[in-house]
Amino acid sequence: MPTEFLSSDEIRAAFSAALSDMYRKEVPAYGTLLTLVAEVNEATLRASPELRDRLEKTDSLDRISEERHGAIRVGTPGELATMRRIFAVMGMYPVGYYDLSDAGVPVHSTAFRPVGAAALSLNPFRVFTSLLRLDLIEDKGLRERARKVLDDRQIFTDEALDLLDRAEAGGGLRDGDAMRFVAEVLETFRWHRGAAVDAEMYRSLHDAHRLIADVVSFRGPHINHLTPRTLDIDAVQRLMPEYGITPKAVIEGPPSRACPILLRQTSFKALEEPVLFPDAQGRMVEGRHTARFGEIEQRGIALTPKGRSLYDRLLAEARSVVRPAADGSNVDDYRQALSQAFKSFPDDWHEIRRQGLGYFSYSVDESQISDVNRGAGLEALIAAGIVHFDPIVYEDFLPVSAAGIFQSNLGDDSSAELAASPNRSMFEDALGAAVIDEFEHYRGIEAASLARCRERLGEVEL
Ligand code: OOG
Ligand code: NI
């Protein structure tokens, strides 16, 4: 009976919480970041009753403190395909295709996340998941050695695979099994101090690209960061040093605005951690590896294709004036160029909506409903205060920002030159499914909200 199953939303929430607990123990600075973000969010809500009110009305206040994303990097098509099946049990599906080769990072990626307004409002946990592009390693000998190491490893426990088969065959998992599934899948995300390759192989991989060393040298795709959501990223960025955390130089994404759009992100640098490499005699030799970090993000409205191309154009414009240096030396100039460029992006919800730049969720104000002038049309109903509109939150990622995040934790000296070579069909073949189009998804949420208004208001023209 399906009702005996734990819902995929519950499994996702349990997994997200378990992962956060594990990462807090593995990387204590992440715990500090959570404390800082909680304090800033509290203060922001206290200072802005309108924001609190809007978040409450759109059912998104509760989700914010629980909200986070993480990232992993897998090595083979088989690993990616199994990850897709595992995430599906948690109600997470691949949305979007991100090519990072353009930015000198030999991966392509998707984000596994819940889709649809209801699942998102229950728990919007997402995992940015990258697949290594061995085809972009130039040295053929090294490429084949790396492939062999990856082909020989098994990143999932037997029990996780067994429960996965059972979930698919039976259409879900009962309580105890679901919790065992969460615990077993967590093993794949765990950090292992013992490397799977010797120090010499690690060095060759590292010389080819630091990211390749990170993916190939270990037994599994350890979670490399977790990112809580803040309501005021500028405040968190400013306060990080007071909490003993050094932030990266610039906040990625759009500038600070009254009406937040898309996504702004910043991170603290990856830690250098002790690892153990096996030698030919089976002894362990100490070494170091840098991979795991912490990140924070502030989310704004999801943009339509028209809004998104305006965003992309203005960002490119700012970056053509000042390219942000990794050492932070031109951060003020960059900030200035960014806010100058974004003067052309309306900073008013009405205007963003009127110009068709963003997606909104529409609702009927029940207290005003007796005044409905049937046939008035959507614009008149909005003007009369009968229909309200709220920005739909952007749930996805941004390739230029993601590249900046990758770079900052790979070491600032590591901008390898790679030819841009997006290959979405190769990615989807590996995944074993097509990725969902993010714009379609937001358009669907907007359309469903309008349909609900129509239902409530009868024959009114919307
Ligand atoms: C993923 C970097 C991208 C984001 O928030 O844009 C990312 C990685 O470093 O594996 O997480
Ligand atoms: Ni991230």
C-alpha cells in the first residue's frame, strides 16, 4: 500500500538533515557559517516585517532555515546514472545542463532538485552534480590510468543498491527501509582520509588539473560543500571575518538590489586537509589535499528567457570593464562596474513583471473578493488589489558563478585553458535521461497559480 511508504519529500528532508549533520562534524567552519546565517536571517526578518509577511504568505518562511544545496563530482557515466536513480527516490530530478569547460573546469553538470511548487516548499534541497570529462585530459596515458581507477571503484554500498532496487520495484520504501537507505547513501558522500591512489599518481592527476585529482584519487565523491540560504548575503560576507572565516574576494552573481534576482553566492576557501596515500609496500604516506569548503547564497526571482538574456548581457558588460581578480585587488572597481551595468535592469517588482523579465505566482486576496468586477482582466484586478503577485524563487544555478566557485576552491592559480566544448547529449546519455528545462518548470508554476485564480474568480478574464 503506497500510504505505508515514507514520501519522497520526507526521505529528501531526512537525507538533507543527515548530510548537514555529517558535514558539520567533518568541517566545523560549516557549523560556524550556519550560526552566522541564522543570526543574519533573524536580524533581517526583524528589520523587515514586509519581507517576513511575504515569505509567510507564500509558505516559504519555514523552508529558509532548513534550506541548503550541496555539490558532488562523480567520475563515470555509471556513477552519474545511479546517482540519478538514488535522487529520484528522494523526489529530486535533474534540472538544467551546465557546461564548465568554458571556464577551464573539465566537468559538465546538472542540479538534482525537487520540481513543482509543493515539493519545493516542503524542502528544496538540491545537489549540484558534476561529471568529470576524461575526454578533456590531454595526456592519453594519464587518461587511461584515471579511467581504470574509476572503473574499478564502487562508490555505493551494496545495501544502498539493494534498497534502491527495492524502492524502484515496489514504488517506494517503508519507514525503516527509508531510514536505512538514507544512512547507506550518506556513505557515498562521506570524506575518506585514505586515498585510493599512490602519491605519484595523485601528483600526475593534480598536475593535469586539481579537479581531476579530487575526483579520481578517492573512494567516493565526498560532498565538497554545503550552502545555507541567507536573506542578506552582504551582511554575511561582511561578518565572516569576525567569525574567523575568510570569504572569497567577490560575491558572484548580480549586484545587491532592492528586488533580488536569480542568485548571489560567496564561499570560504577550501581547507587543506591531511590525506594518506598507500605506497607499494602497503604503508600509508602522509600528504595533503584541498577540496572542501563552505558557501552561502541569497536567492531572488527566477527570470524568464528575456530577463535571463538581459542578465547575461549586463554581467558580460560588467566583466568586460573589470574582470574580478582572484586576490580581491580590484573588488571595488568590479562592484562599481557591476552596479553601473545593472542600472539597466529594473529594480521594481511591478516593472519586472510588466516587462516580462521574471516569473510570478498569482493569488487572490480573499478579503477583497466581493468587489470583483468580472471581466476586468488581470491588470485591472491587480490594480484593484484583488489579485496579488509574488516573485517565484530561482531554484537553479548560474554557470559563470559556478565557475567562480569552482575556481576559488581549486586554488587561485589554477585557471587552466580549455576549449569550450559543451556536450549536452553526451551528458544526457551518461545520465540515462534528459534534463528538465528550468524555464518550462517556472512557467508551469506561474501558469498553475493563474489557473487557481481563475478558478476562484469564476469567469474573470486573466
Ligand atoms: C560545484 C560548484 C558549483 C554552485 O553553487 O554554483 C556550485 C563544485 O565545486 O563541485 O556549487
Ligand atoms: Ni554551491
